[in-house]
Amino acid sequence: MKLMKLAATSLLCTSLMVGSAFAAAIEKPECIAPAKPGGGFDLTCRVAMLGLKDQLPSLMQVTFMPGGIGAVAINMFNSTRTDDPNAIVAFSSGSLLNIATGKYGQWTENDVRWLASAGADFGAVIVKGDSKFKTLDDLMNQLKTAENSVVIGAGGSVGSQDWMKAALLVKSVEKDPKKMRYVAYDGGGDAIAGLLGGSIEAYMGDVGEMASHLDGSMKILAVMSPERLPAPFDQFPTTKELGYDAEWTIMRGYYMGKNVSDEAYNAWVDAFKAAYATEEFATIQKEKGLMKLNMAGAEFDADVKKRVERMRGIAKEAGLIK
């Protein structure tokens, strides 16, 4: 009983310390969603608004800033709001790809302070239930014979996140992504229809969208996560454990202006770390369709920059950038 009381007291003290430090550095917390309401950036801000409610000095405001799929926001936080201690900006792996391919102009991964993650989804290699490819090795052995020997499709054009998943897969067996047969669809629904209809042989999708499709009509050959996922996806091997360097995390997270003070940045980091330790944050992630990916501060900053550099290298090899 004494140990339980001590643990409860310690947790309360930690919470109070985080709260007081946050209040000292932050006055009006705000999350910028660089798009119109209702999309992924909105979702990302809602995770912060709800997940940090016990760490914030006041209710977080969500502000929408559409334009260039994040270009307007990153420009503002490199001009008029570079040192704003109150604001965090939502981003996704798509934002990182835009940086890697130069779609944000002069701004690179070194022009903001990467703060924390909201959660993640992961890429998946998917085939039709009765496909001739029974395992990922079957598919990869076919690709080894020739890059264009398998028709791959996804809900994104050349250079998109979904295309990058396929490119990583092809590159993992030392083949040229530029030579693969890739069919671009308007969205995941159309790509799934193409797979089931026989127009493509493999679909580069996301794990989250497959939760309602595990009825035998389609099969996940592998997930592109760094380690096995929780149920119901724990039955599927990862590309990594099968020997293919083709990991793809669809990350959602937040950044701040590059001139934000260490005091403000660290206060936000501490707030996220405190939130990650709660059951409430895990519940919010699950309700928003995200899987656990909890990183903040220096570890997160290094991870993001590594991802951007890897994307840039793949894009160069594929001829998307010079």
C-alpha cells in the first residue's frame, strides 16, 4: 500500500512539474493544421489537443492554414513565426517527402525544430487472396528476374508515398525503381478494386486500411514496420525480418519554428513525454486509427532527418530530382 501511495505521489509530482514548466514557457497553445478541416493534418492536431489536455495551461486552439500541402505553413514558420513558443505545426511523411523532393522550395529538414510524433501507420505489401505469390519471397524472386515482371499499383502517382514504398521494395533487391511497372490510381479504394479485378498483381497499401479487409479476399505478404505489430496484424512478418530493407513508416507528428527557445521546445517535449505515459493518449491514438509511435525531442529530430535523407536518396536514384 505504501509503495502504491509513493508511486501515485511521484506521478502527481511529475505531472505538476511538467504542468508548471509548460505554463512558464507557453501561454496560448496552438496547433497549425496546414490544410482544410477534416483531413489528416486536422486529425493530427486533434490528437495533440485531446492528448495534451492535462499538460496544457489552457485549451489548445486548432488553426487551419491550407496551401501547397504544407508549403504555406513552413514558409510562415521560416518568416514571421520562427520563434513562436506557443505554436506547433502538424506534418506527415508526405510533408517529409515534399521536403526531400524540393516541393517546399528553399526550406529543408534543417529549417524547423522537429518536436514529437502523434502516432503512425505502416506500409503493407498486399496481394489478392488467390495470388500466385504466397509469400513475399515469391514476389521478390519474381522482381529479381526483371523489375517490370510484376504489375504493382497504389493510390498515388510517381513520386508519392505509395510509389516510394514500391521503389524501396524494388531497390531492396538491387533493381532499378525507374523500370518497374507501376499503375497509379486516384486512391486506395480504386487500387484495391484494381487488385481484386486483376489489373495489378501487388498493391502497396497501408496496414490501417486493411483492418476491414482480412476476409480472405486479400492477403498481406508483409508489413513495412520496424517490428511486428499488435493484433490482429501480429501474424504478418515484417519486410525487415524477411531480409528486405524496405521499411516505410507513415508518420504523423509536429514541428516548431527553428528559432524557438530551448525552454519552450523542451517544455513541449516534456508535455508529450508525460502524455505518452498515459492510457488516455494510447486510447486517443487507437480511436484516430493510429498505431503507437511515441518519440519526442532529440531522438525524434534525428529520426525525422534520417527519413528525409533516405527519401532524398531514393528520389535521386529514381530521377525525380537532380
